[in-house]
Amino acid sequence: MTGSPLNGSLVIVGTGPGKPELMTPATQAALAEATDLVGYGPYLDRVPATKGQCRHASDNRVEIDRARHALALAASGRKVAVVSGGDPGVFAMAAAVFEAVESGDPAWRALDIRVEPGVTAMLAAAAEVGAPLGGDFCAISLSDNLKSWATIERRLKAAAEADFVIALYNPASKARPHQLGEAFTLLRGVKTGETPVLFVRAAGSGEAKVIATTLSEANGTHADMRTLVIVGASTTRQVGRWIYTPRGARP
Ligand code: SAH
């Protein structure tokens, strides 16, 4: 079954936020063509079965090991698809693969590697409520697994001072229950209490749950691992039942 090393390839695909309709045709084609799928179990479960395909499900914590495994499979001639939720380039597997290439076997640099984009959580979350990302915005992951909490605080403060809309990925997990509350405390020192804050859970899955509140009322315990938090800019506002940020500061 093992193909020639020259025919091996690796594609890192984004399966979008949850609904099958939000997966791109290019991602579907890449998944159907793969001989091997590598990814976190729940993401693999979203992929329809293709006959004869090997599935290598792994635990979510060991992204770099998963990336090395995928590269080794591709180097042995397999057509590998690494499966990521949302977009693979946003706090996900595409960067892990390139980190593994950088620190790994020099021969991996000659492999056929490509990335298929997907709908990232902040776009799906924004679409659930209107257009909160309509002006300048930034995305920050609150996870301090790969960077220090001091770095996260510095970036939050700078983003708030520059009046960006802020999309917060990885706002909370069982191991990190208090950080979102700490982030809100920090942001309250810079932004007004009326700033809109949105908690969007399971965006783009068909079962989204939205909590729209303000920075003064925002409660860090309202987020879990499937929640994307959007903190508005000074111009972010409500119109009817929608929340949006105008494209510019001028009226
Ligand atoms: N690559 C993914 C992000 C991985 S980081 C993407 O592009 O979407 C994981 C974080 O993404 C979660 O903790 C959560 O904050 C967010 N997330 C992923 N899917 C989500 C969804 N359907 N709804 C809301 N947030 C989601």
C-alpha cells in the first residue's frame, strides 16, 4: 500500500466551524483524495468515510507530534490530509506543520505541502450576530500553553488602546477557568463599560448560542472551549437585533 516517496503529499485542511455546508468544495476534494487522515478525533468524526482510508485520530494536546507523524507519512509516499477545525492557519495545525518542518528532517522541505482554507470561528461567530468585525479588528488566543500570560496581557492592552474589535479564541478551558475574567478586568481599565461583548458558542454549527452583553456585565464563566468572544470597539453598536461595527469612524 505504501506509495513512492515522490508521490507523497500533505494538505492541511480546514473543515469550518461545524455545518457541512460551511466546508469548502476544495477541502471536501482534498479529504476524498487522501489515503490517510490525521487529526483530533472529534474533527475526524465530521469527515465522511472514504473506503480504504486510514484514520489517525489523536488527542488535541500534542499538535507538534501529530504534525511530525503526518510529515513522516507523507515522506513515505502517502497522500495525507491533516484535519483542522475552522481555518487550519488560525491557531491551528498549519503552523504546527511548518514548525515541525523547520525543526525536522531537512528532506521534509521538499515535500508537496499545501493548505486549504476554511471558515474560521470568528467569521462564523460574527455572522451569527451581524457584522461586529466590520471595522479594524484583531484576533488573540487566550491560551497560555504556547506563550506567557504576560504577553497576552500586553497584547490585550495594546489592542484595547488602539480601539480594535477583539476576537478572543480559546477564551477558557477546564485547565484555565479564570483567564477570561482577568482579561475582562484588564479591558475594563481601557474601554468603557458599555462596550458590547458577545459570547458566541458553536457558531456556524446550526446550534449557535449567543449572549450579547456589555463589558461591565460580562462574566468570564459564560465561555467554554467552543465559545468565541468578541469585544467591540468604541463604535460597535446595536441596530434592531443586530450588532455591527461601522466600516470607519466617520458617521
Ligand atoms: N482553527 C480554528 C481555531 C482553533 S482554536 C478556527 O479557525 O476556528 C479553538 C478555539 O476556536 C475555541 O476555543 C473557540 O474559541 C474557537 N472556536 C472553534 N470553533 C468554534 C465555533 N464553532 N464556535 C465558536 N468558537 C469556536
